[in-house]
Amino acid sequence: MMILIKLGGSVITDKTRYRTFNSEVVGRLCHEIKESGKDVVIVHGAGSFGHVLAKEHDINSGFKNREQVPAVAQICYDVRELSSMVVSELISAGIPSVSVPTGSCFVMDNRELIFDNGEPVRRFRDLGIVPVLFGDVVTDRSLGFAICSGDQIMEKLAELFDPEMVVFVSDIDGLYDKNPKTERDAMLYDEVDSGILKEVSTKHDVDDVTGGVRAKMEAMLRMCSDNRDCVLVNGNAEGRLLDLLRGEKVVCTTAKGGIL
Ligand code: IPE
């Protein structure tokens, strides 16, 4: 059985500074994954390698004018470079892995990722090589291009590979009732269901063209089932991902019951 892990852009990059890679954190997380001994598929976000230019050039609206085109190419370049750095850390940690650029392997239609049977992902897994997918600009049959978030990729992979657990690694301890970075009395939810989600504020303090924590929790609720937990865990806390992968109880938020 496999565990599907997303390394969020907020933990692998500094989201406020264009193209800033958190190599130490990523290196440690890769070692934690290796140490767990688990079979994994990895997705990562774009962080400041994607969101900064995507917002500046309104990339998620699809093709509007030729001026966006160089920005699309630049973002594709930037996120591929980020992915190479992630894969480099995985290989150094002893995990044979390969970057599978979403926009080079798949297309979208009206922002829906067309994954078919995910053959490249399947075949690398058969070889014992961990596929690493990532949020990317992807050509779109209707819009010309659009942004495919790591969360969308996670949903497709979860449908296709039926993982035993889905893990979102972020820079916060889990889901709070208020923004923990600005509100001192913010309370962490151990578990969330669709009722709780409705009450959660949609505010977030960093520019993010694909939505903040709330959107991630929504995706998580769609991905969990009776025998599959979806967990949001803080990757900046040393050893927490490792403990979670080992089945220990850790500080995190677990999505339960699906979307109602
Ligand atoms: C965004 O991917 C992709 C681009 C902006 C090109 P994600 O939405 O999954 O990235 P993070 O995790 O929020 O940074």
C-alpha cells in the first residue's frame, strides 16, 4: 500500500520571495520519508517558483494575450528547476525518484486535468522509481493554458492509486478556526468534517493563485474515506512527518467523512 504525499509550496519555498528554495527543510523531509520505509508517490507545490509570476500575468485566466506567453515559459522553467532540486534531495536521501512534469505529460480541459490511466506514473512505479509530480502551467484544450495545482494532481492520483493515506505537508500545524499567524487565540482542529469547514474563514495572508488552506481542506475532504485518512501536517516541525508515516499520533488535522 502506498502513501500519497504533497510537499506544499509554503514548506519547500519561501512563498513571499521569488524563487527561494528551502533546501534544508526539503532535505530533512526527504530523509524522514526514507526513514519511514513507506512506499510513496510525491507531489509538490510551486510556491514562489510559480505563484509570483502566475499572479503577475494572470495565468490562471487562460490565454488572454501574447504578453503572457513568455511568462508561461518562464514559470514552466522555474517549476521544473524547483522539481529538479526536490528530486536531487530525494536521490541524496536514497530514494530513486523522477520528476514527471505535469504540463509535459498531461493536458487539461477547462481546468480539469486529463490523467487517463496515468501511464508514465504507473510505469515508473513498476520500476521502483518514485514519481514526483508538481503544480505547473498545463496546456488546456479550452483555455489555451491554465494552472494545475498540486492539489488537483493529488485528487487524480488518489482516484487512480487508492493510497492508504494522503498527507499534505504544509507550514502550519493543521487547520485553525482563525489565521494562527495573525490571531493569537486561533484554535487547531484535530479533525475536520464538512460542517467545520463551512465555518472556517477564507482569509489567508500570502498571495496564492490556487486558494489557501480552506481550498486544501476541501480537496482533502473529497479525498478521504472510511478507510483513508487525509492529513494536514507541519513539515517545519522536525520528525513530525516521520512519526505520522510511522502511524504515531502527532499534532495535525485529519479530514473525516468526506464532503457532504
Ligand atoms: C501551483 O501549484 C502551480 C503554479 C502556480 C504554477 P500549487 O497550488 O500546488 O502550489 P502551492 O503548494 O500552493 O505552492
